[in-house]
Amino acid sequence: MTRIPEADRNMIEKAIYLPMVITILNRDLKVIESSPFKLKRPYSKLIERALKSVQEDLVEVRRYLRKGNIKVSKLNGDESFTMYCFLYKGYEEHHNYFNPRLRNKTEELLCYYFFERVHKPEKI
């Protein structure tokens, strides 16, 4: 049983997922820059805009965790699971995450940053 409230646990999970999203976006940006696309700029702009949004959110998450005296670190991983250590206000908890779950949640966040967060309707 976890001692971590749901709101804090959500922020902890964002601290896990958002760096993964940043890594993927940076790799995709490199692929686009070296690809044979005739017009690269629209794709790179889309990725850069999403990357900026993710980085801004990660700054907020890190600020929240620092203020709440919460630390997250990756302990180890194998083909199926990745273990993280959460230091929450003096308590240490270890949580295993199923790698397909990590991948699916990261993909879900990519969709969010590409289609929902980045393309908010602008005020006219």
C-alpha cells in the first residue's frame, strides 16, 4: 500500500513520463533533419513546439516535486519491468512499471502534446 496521495503520485508519474517524451521528440527531430523530406520546416516546427510544451510542463513538475520534498529515481529495468524509487517526505517506496505500460502512456502523451496541447484554438 502506498502512502503517496493521488495528486502527488500523478506528479511523480509525470516526472517519469515527460523525460521519455522529450527523448523521443529529440530523436524524431534529428530524424527529420537528416531525412529526404522536401519541406522539413513544418515537421520540425511541429516537433519543436511540442518539445517546448513538454519542457515547460517538466519544469513545473520538478518545481512541484522539489517543493514537496519528493524525489524520483530509476533503479533498474529488464525486458518486462522498470523499477523506480520514490522518496516521499522521508518514506521510500519502490514501484515496478510494466514496460508496455510506460510505452503506451508515453505514446498517449505524445498524442496529447501534438494534437491537444499544441493546437489549442487561438483567441481571435
